[in-house]
Amino acid sequence: MIIRPRKIRRVCFVLAPVVAVFFAVLATALRGPFSSGPDAGVFGPGDQVAMVILGLLLGGAILLFARPRVVADAQHIEVRNVLGEHSLPWAVVRGIVFERGNPWVSLELEDDDTLAVMAVQANDKEHAVAAVRALRALHAAAHDSATP
């Protein structure tokens, strides 16, 4: 099973190109001197290229928020967040926590640590609830099969 957030991905896939295009348009609109007098600055071709590169970098940074994903099966769960990736067997997962007010799901691990699962976000509402139910079912099945 593969789970990805829905709303944030849509926002990112729309916002990233808009930001990149905005910076490209801004770079072409700003050229030549931008004030008069002895302290006048000049926005030259190098500055324009830098603005376009900045727009592309910002667009890429926005796309990082579309990166979260969970891949789960009967043996293990792989969690990919904005930064970082974890692959865990179900045996080290104590529980799947999705409390009211939390922005996303967390895994409670056997060593009393928690792991954020940013792919299952509260703002996805029913999609998130269905994902939590499916993950809990896989978790329960893995623990039932491991128990003699």
C-alpha cells in the first residue's frame, strides 16, 4: 500500500511553478538603473539570472513538501518525510497515533521514540482516516502473525 498526502501535494504542484514564473517575470521586468543620482544601482543581466535561479530554488524547496510518502506491507513500513526516510519492521512499531489536533500521524516505537508520518495529514480528513485504518490493520496483522 502506498499513501501520499493529497491537499498539500496539490498546493505544492500549483505554487512551485507560480513562484518560479513570478521570479522569471520579475527578473525580466527589473533591468537597468532602479534609481537616479550618484548612488544609483543597476539591475544587470547577472542579477536577472540570479533572480531566475532563486525562483527555481524556491520552487524546488516548495516541492519538498510534496515528498512525504508511506509504503507499507505485511512485513514493514517505509516512511519518507520532507527530509529523511525510515524503513522499519512492524515488530518495532508499538502503535499508530492520530490524536485530535495533531497535524499528522505518528508511530510509537518500542524504544519509546516517535516517528512522524507526514504522508497522513489531518487536513486530508477522510483520506487520512482511511489511511490510518489501513495502517492499523496491517500493524495488527503483522503482530498477530508474529505472536505464537
